[in-house]
Amino acid sequence: MIGDLKAALESIKIVSDLLKTNKSITNHKAIDDAIGEVTDKLISARGIISSCQEKQEILTKRIVDLEKDLVLGDN
């Protein structure tokens, strides 16, 4: 999960760098290409973040279930 988050952050950094690099582009084809690349990176980062959120929800539910088992086991 930490590796996924690092990958998402790296994708966001790449997007930021692309935006900084491409803000002076005047060629429409180059602008379209840059927008496409930024969009791809954002979609990738969003997917990674979504996957991490799902994993966190599963782990949180597992912790709650284990805590319930501990409480029930003490009675």
C-alpha cells in the first residue's frame, strides 16, 4: 500500500512538472499532447489512490472484526 501511495505521489509530481514545463507552449498539437499526458498521469494516480482507499477500508474492517473477537473472547 505504501508503494502504491508513493507511485501516486510520483504521478502527481510528474503532472506538476509537466504543467510547469509546458506552460509556455504555443503550438496547439504540443498543447494537446501535453494535456493528454497530464490526463493519463492523473487517471493513473486516481486509480492508485482508489485502490489504496479500498485496501484501507478492508484493513479497517478486519481490525474492527478482530477487536470484536477479542471482546467476545474475554466474556
